[in-house]
Amino acid sequence: MQPATITIEAAAKAISSILDALDRDPTDPAAVALRAALRRKGTEIAGAGDGITLQNVHELVCGVGDDRNERRAAELDAAWRVLPGWQA
């Protein structure tokens, strides 16, 4: 059985949904589970090997330059800091 192909759009949509939930209440007890989901999704992206990189998804979800959402970037940086190949 082959792993499902991950598209950058699907990965960004999933991560955006998780970050939207964290936006509503970052202190909610469910926030721990949401942050774990960010790590799992990052691991899935990193292991996909089909041209999608964590950096590509990070930029799509968080923006770049003046459009960068620093809160979202900080959440992803914290969740992905342990992943191979991730550099904040």
C-alpha cells in the first residue's frame, strides 16, 4: 500500500484549520492536542518526499514579509522545532 500523496494546498488547509482553533483560545486544554496535531502534520509533510517542504507550507500558512502572521509562525515554529529539516 502506497502512502497518500500530500498536496501543498491540502497540507496548508489542514494546518490553517488547526491554527484557527488555537486562535480562538490558546489556553484551552484542547490546545495541547492541537499543538500535537501540528507536529503530526509536520511529520507527515516532512516525510512525504513529493516536493513539498515544511518551509513551503509555513510560508503559505503564515505569509511572508509584511504579510507574515507572527502568532501563527510562532505556533508552527514551536511545534516543528523538533522535526528534521526544520529551521525557523
